[in-house]
Amino acid sequence: MGLKEQINEDMKAAMKARQSERLSALRLLIAAVRQKEIDERKVLDDLAVVSVIERLSAAIRSSTFRPLAALTWWKRNPPSWSC
């Protein structure tokens, strides 16, 4: 079983177990892999998938990814006041 297949199986397991945060992370990873495949117009092997994972984890650790995390938090915890 390749790495992409394992990620898809993990996503299915997260769906069944109703693990929303894990499911969100796996969907983000799958989207990044698919985008890389579209950009390069070829199917990625395991080594290329690992490079996508490394790039994505570096982006998450950097400050450039923080606004997206804040937006996700904001959507999950909307303010009690209304406009």
C-alpha cells in the first residue's frame, strides 16, 4: 500500500470514528497532494508525497499559516455579539 492510499484509509477511519480535527488535517493533506499532482500533471510517488508533507508541516509551523488557523478557530467559536 502506498502512502497516498494509507492517507485515504486514515481519512476513512477518522470519518467513521468522528474525529473531526484529524479528519480536517487529513483532508488538508490530501488537498495539498492533489494540488501538487495537478501542478506537475503527473501522479506523485511516495517520495514526492513526503516532500508535500514536509512543505505543509513547515507552513503550519511558520507564522504564515497562523491567520488561517485563527480563521478556523473564529468559525468554530463565533463571537456572542452580532453586527
